[in-house]
Amino acid sequence: MPDTRSLRPAHFAGDPVHTARGLLGSTLVRVTTSGARLTGRIVEVEAYDCPRDPACTAGRFHAARSADMAVPPGRWLFWMAHGHPLLQVSCRPAGVAASVLIRAIEPLEGVGHMLTHRPVTRERDLTNGPAKLVSALNLDPAAVTGTSVDSPALHVLPPPEPLPDGLVAVTARIGIREGRHLPWRFTLRGSPWISPAQPSLDLLELAEE
């Protein structure tokens, strides 16, 4: 049975930018077939919102993949980047390719299991990137894609209380050219678990624009 506290698909039916900001501080919960719990606090997210998003290649260059992403809200999806699957959750109504990318989590439970899936020298490198967290949680895109965001095997628990703006850093997204001016990346300010990559546009340039 799904956790009664988990966020339901309807929670993701709106603007992915607003949804991304609200996901910070939530807990991503992965329950294995053996019953082990692997959890992490979400500390970094990005929003993508076709067709108003210049960076959203779905629909511009990958029509078939766009159709795969244009599913009802609150479904788990994966976007392939450099051969690595990246975990996303769909937003907006069916037929619109929009999502939130989960970029980094702070490990909470099941760290030992995560390390067997992704051995690292420094624990902080375990889940501080979107491909890293997928590996550490041992997520199988074939099994997860299209499942509900409140499924027993993979779901999200809301934060105890919304994070105040003072704890949230807003930047441009990472690794893009088009749409690099959009402030659609949100991180937990000061967290050592956010990804080390630099935004495509720094904060000074963003403020000047």
C-alpha cells in the first residue's frame, strides 16, 4: 500500500516551476522488493515546461520522446543525458511535456544499500547529481517509467513544513544554452549535497538581465 502521507498525482498538475520550488525539503522514498527503505531529502530540482521553455528539447528535436513525456501529471519519467537516465516527475495535463527533474538528494536512510549500488570514496558524492541518485537508488527506468508518483516502490513525502524563501537559492539551470536565463533551478541553500556543476548563467548575469 502507498504511504498515506505521500504526495498524490494531483499535486503535480500545475506549473512545474512552482512545483519544483515546493518539492525542496521533501523526502524521496525508494522501497526495494526486499523491503529495504532508501530515502533522501530533495535538495536540488529543475523545472522544464514545454513548449514555452527554449531549453526543452522534447518536442523540438525528439518528437517521439516528447509523446512519451506528455503523460498525465504525477508520473515518474526518465530523460536520457549522455547515456544516463535522470529521474523526473510529469506535470501539467496529459498531452503537455512538462516535468520536474530531481537533481540531488541528501541521503537519510539506507546509505549502506546505496553504497553497494554506487561505491564512492566520499559519501557526499553518493547522490549529488541526477544520474548519481538514480544509480544509488538502483532505479530501473523500464520498471519505474509511467508509474504513479505515490506508488509504494517510489514516492515522495512532503516536508514537515514549507521551506522559507531564505533557505532556497534560485539560479539558472545547468548544462543548457537555450533558456539559460530562466531562474528555474532551486537548491537548498548551503547544502553540501547539491551537484557541483555550475549554472549555465551566473547569478550576477541573471540579475542584470
